Amino acid sequence: MNTIAATGFAAGDKASPDLAVTAVKNALADAGSDYAHSVLLLLTSHYRHKQDVQQAITAASRTARCLQVSGCITPGVFTERSWALHQPAAAALVLCGPVSLGSPLSGEPVLTFAQSDQLDPDWLIPYPPRYGTLASGYDDRESGWIWGQGKIRDKPLEAGFHGASVRTALSRGLRFLSPTLFVTEQDGFEVFRVSNNPALDTLLQQLPPEASDPDNIPLQRLCALVLEPGMPTNLALRDGRYTLLPLLGINTSERSITLAAPLPPDTALIWAWREPHAAEADTTVALDHLTDGKQPAPDFALMFACMGRGPYFYQGHDRDLALLSARYPSLPVLGSYSGGEIAAMGDGNVLLSYTTVFSLVSANV
């Protein structure tokens, strides 16, 4: 069989096993096969109850005539053809050729699905390199189900593509607005002064004119990039050793900014702006890195994108996916929109936000 992988998608009004069945059937039809060796199945967070999730997994397994069904719950799912965020949906990738999904082999990149409370530093930092997503609902505090070998599990999924090579790059899509600043006065979530200047003033001075009106600041596009303590700025940015905190509000009388988490004094931060043009440029650089002439052509791709980087960020169109598809027309792509992305950076693995992680998979010759 020449077809290595294919995708299928289904959306409807109800989170039922039928959506998983349809997604797998569509994928098998594209692959020209009546069975698969392995299936990656992603379901939206409308599948809330364990029994409903297991029924969908079992139905997908029977349809593919395959016990190796892995995946997780995320707020949104997509393939190269369709996407869904606020509608029950299933997306499937079937492997029908020489590539299969199984326990990771020593040294190979590890596909990882995990809940937020399962990501302790001792597990993230050591290699092997990981790529994947958080299993979560629409509410970041709500965990999503994870499954492997056709059954729901209570621990992270760690898997590898056997008979293939995987290369990964990521797009952060941020424009840095300020130099490195230091918190010099704060109270809980509210930052009053940074580098001995009113916090709000240090932000307004850097915003583009159309966004600098204090009464109309697009807070949903802004964040504080908080550097890892003791890490030089250049190394922190290179290795992803920072967290992104949303801005929750501003106080024009106090000239203060309210962040999504409290910061201790002397914390180093950079004001950053999430901008579609910057995100597209970042994606282009990431794809250039993945698709240079020395790399084999991919047989399929996985994309793990933040909910803040999907169609709603790009005014109804997922430009990250479009840029990938323009490089490789008809390439099977399976992806998710979630509340956290996992990728290798620097000397370890990190949990990201507002990021798109691209992984291209090529069958070994």
C-alpha cells in the first residue's frame, strides 16, 4: 500500500460516537483502505463524560479494525480541510502504510498528551524532545481525557512514530514592545511600577498609535513576558525560558496594570503584543526551517495551536494552517486548538502559550 496516512473530520450538533466513526471512515476512504495500523483521534471538549468518550474511542477502533487508538480532548480540532471550536467534532489521522504509532523508542521525539497537573519540571526538562498539547476543556482549569491503545488512561500519553522521522518547529507570533523591565512596586496581581516608572506608562509609550488610547487598549492582544529568574534575556528568549501572563485590566488613576498572576519584586518582564502579521512572519520562518532542501518531504503533519492562534486570531481563517498547506498541498494535517502546547526548546521541554507547534513526519526510506 502506497498511502501512508490520511485524515478525516466530522462535526455535528451532538457529541456522539457517530462523529468519531465518520471521521475515521472519511480518513480510511482517503487512504484507500478498509483498516488502519494506528489511529490518532482528537475530540472536542463537548465530550465531557468518561463513558461518552470511551464509546467514541471504541467506535473508532472498530471502524478502523485497529486497537492502537490514541488521542485526547481539546477545545478545538482540525484537519487540512476543516476545523471546529464551538461545535462537537472529531478529527482522525489513520496510518495505513509502513509508519505506526507505539511506545517511544530511545532517543526519538515523543508525541505527548498531558493534563496541566501532570507537567512537573522533572518530567518536562530532561530529554528526549517532546511535542504535543494539553488535554483540556474550554475552561483552562478543566482537564480533558487522554487515551492510548483504545482505552482512557489517567497518565500522560507518550508515543513515537515508528518507521519515520519527526522534525518540529514553533511559531510564537509575538512582537516585543519594551526592553527588559523589572517590577519595583506591586501588590498581589497589580503592578504599580516597573523599573521605577509607572507600569501603565511603560506600556503606553511602546504601543502603536492606534492602540495607545487608555480607554481602548486591546488587552486580549497584550501580555507580560515574564523571564525565568536569573536567566539573561537573550538566553531566556532563545530557549523559551519565560511565561506569558495576560493583562486583565488597567487603572488609569493609579497608572497600574493588573496581571493574571502575582509577581514578586525584581521580576524581569517584557511587554509583548500578539499580532497577526508578526505571527505569520514567525510561521514563515518556522516553516523555512522545516522545509529546507536538505529535509525529506513529509508524509503527514501534526499541528498543535493555542486557541488564541486559530481562526479567531486571524479573522476567520487559520493562516498558520494555510501557510503549511501552501508549502505542501494535499498534505494530511491533524491538529488541535488548546490551552497549552508542548515543545522542546533549549536544553529541555517547555509548556507554551499563544504558540503553534508544527511537526512534520516523513517515512523512513
